[in-house]
Amino acid sequence: MNKKNTDNRMQWITTLEENDPKERKYSTNYEFFSEVRIPGILEYNNGNLLCGLIEEDKEQGLYYYRLILTTNEKEYKFDLTKYSKAGYFFSSGIIGELLAIFSVYFQARFFLKSSTYGELTNHSIEHRISKKTNYIKPSPYKNFEMFSNETKRNWNKGLTKFLDDIKSLDQIYHQNLINSFHWYAEAIKHISIDRELFYVRMVSSIESLLNYIEPKKDSLTNKLEVLTTDNITFNEDEKIQINNWIKNRNIQNKFINFTETYSEGFFKDGNEEANHCYIKSVDLKKHLKSIYSARSKYLHEGKPMYISDDYTMDDAKCWDIDPAGGMFVDRKKFSQNEKLPRMRWFERIVNYSIKKFIEKNLNKKL
């Protein structure tokens, strides 16, 4: 397959680029909701992408939005040259891409309510597909900025540039980047449902981008690599197992290196009153190791995670980690080193790192 003919950019980009003012237009309407109020109107690509607030449900504390995507109405023609094994694919389609992007940009949760295709005329009908959601109202103490309207958000301030930046990224990044957006968006939906799944999916958000960073080598890495040389008598199966172990260890190292690299500027390192409840830049690696280790043990050994509690006092809403030195439950003792930060802290540093990754790779060609 000729890779030069394969366009691996996100679907919303390629679809909007196909717009021709001479062609008949076709509009798709999407409705979705969130806990946060976002004023303004997103008008993108000469109005072919419109989005804005349409309803406020104050009783439920929800805000409903409509997104209208206008494209060319054309007959689909299959072209084998446009496909490859390394081609782009995202199962949730254009609206899934856009809602995941919105989630990262606004640090907010969005839930698709319905998709309406076609138009109602004397010779055509609309077709509406409603989507069920497992929405559970979250506690504001889980992540007070994410569920607060005090955080300034607006459809027509900054989002257009963010979309332009994504468009300008080399297409080699697009598949992994949309996967990262997707897992971030899925992770924050579990804030009020399952804290362990939040951590699993938020780690996956970073892992989606690890192809673009190398692990930091240490003395143990060098020693392990010696084991796989022909100077030592290991059979092929043993060498494969050793290489797989090194590879898995390198994933953790890349996860740490990525977050350390792209979280530059995240830490303020001030002298807060409850200093032991805030994570300093010097302790970042320690906490990232704890997170990755806990995630791996949860997935591969079924071991529960020890996650910091969220406190309801005003003074504690900004804490990164709870003040407990450890935990005793049933007959199990959890050490302080096993304790993971609050979900709020991990969400914020992952979000910051993804945005910084985009910023630093805008002009790179791979």
C-alpha cells in the first residue's frame, strides 16, 4: 500500500476540508450536555462547525449544547489506495473526536445525548439516534474546578486556536493524540463512579503518546541489556522473556519521562500551610512510580489501589494528597509509599502535559 496516499489526520479535519461552496450541503445535528456552563458560540471553518448552549436545566444542574456540522452531500466512492494497516481509525467518529477534544480543552465532562441526520422536507425525513448515558452527578469535592462555573470557559475564546494547533500537527501524531484525548475524556467520566478505573484510563491517556519519547536509561537497564547478548548462554525463549521484561519496564520509564518532560511549568512549589499535603516537583517521579505500579498491580494481579481521600473542608479542596501516613483496613496495612494522589491532582497534571505536548510538537516533522 502506498503510504503517501493515506491521509491519517483526524476525521473532523478531513471532512471539513472537503467542503465546497458549489456542492449541496448536508447538516448533522448533535446534542450533548455537561455540568458546566459555557457561553459564546464556536464558529469554525466558515461556519461549517457551529456549537453553543441551547438549554439550562437548573434543577439537575446540567447544560445542554448543540453542535451542527455542515458537509458536502456526496456519493461515497471506495478507493483502496486510501487505506493501510497503519491507517487512521476512531470508533466514535467525528462527534467522538470533537467531544474528546472539548473535554481536554475545557477540563470538563461532555455526554452525547443524540445525533440527528438529514432534514425534514416534503421529500426527505430526519433520522434521530438517542444515546443512553450512565450519568451520575459528581461530588464537587472530587475536583472542584472541573465542576465549577467559576472556572472561565467560552466557546469563542481560545478553542479555535486549539483546533488550529491540532490541525497543524504532523499527521503522524493524530492517531495517538485522539486516543489520548479519548482516554482522558473517559477517565474523568469515572470520577463519580470508580476511582480505580479513573486511574487506569488516565494512565492510558499518557501511554497513548509514549511512542514519541524515549525512556531514561539507568544502570539497571544497561545491566539487563547485557543479559540478552550472545555472550551469555540463554536460549531463545529465555531471551524473549528477558527482552519483554525490559520492554515493559521501559514503558514505565517512558511514562515517567513523558510526564516529567511535558509538565514543565506545572509546579508552583510554594510554602503552603499544610505543606505535606502538596506535591512538589522534586517528588514527582516518586508519585508517578506509585501510580504506574498501582495501575499494573490492579490490572495484572487484581490488587486494589490506595487512593487519597477527598476532604470537604474549604482549606483542603486544593490538597494534592491526603495527610494520612498510611492505612489499616481489615487486616491489611498500606504504607504511605503506596498511597496515590487525589484524582484532581492527576487529572490536572495529565491535562497540562497533553496540552504542552501539542505546543512543543507543533513545528516538528517526523
